[in-house]
Amino acid sequence: MLQWQRIVTDAELAQITLPPGETTANVAVFGCDTHAMSLDSAAYLHLATCTWPGPCTCLTPAATP
């Protein structure tokens, strides 16, 4: 199993209460051995629209932790 983080979607954001001054949040995503991404890819913060285990296009400099 491997865990990575992505930014919450607008729908998810509407359902949570953020601390004062925060405008977004992250959520943990888990993958089994078959659907896990590499450790290097998991080290990045992924976009809310990440389609993993499909092609992941999140690994841009703006998405790095």
C-alpha cells in the first residue's frame, strides 16, 4: 500500500470547515500494490483532478510540496 496527498475538490471543500486564513486542504489517497504510484511520485502534492491510477499529469513544479 502507498499513500499520497491531493488537494481537495470544490465539492469536498464545501463539506469541511477550514482553520481561519486557510483556503484549501489536502486529503490522503491510498493505493494497493497494483494501483500504487512510485515513491517519487507520491512525494508530490497532487491536484484535486488527479486521475491516478490513470495517467497522472500533476507532477508540475507548482504542485510540489
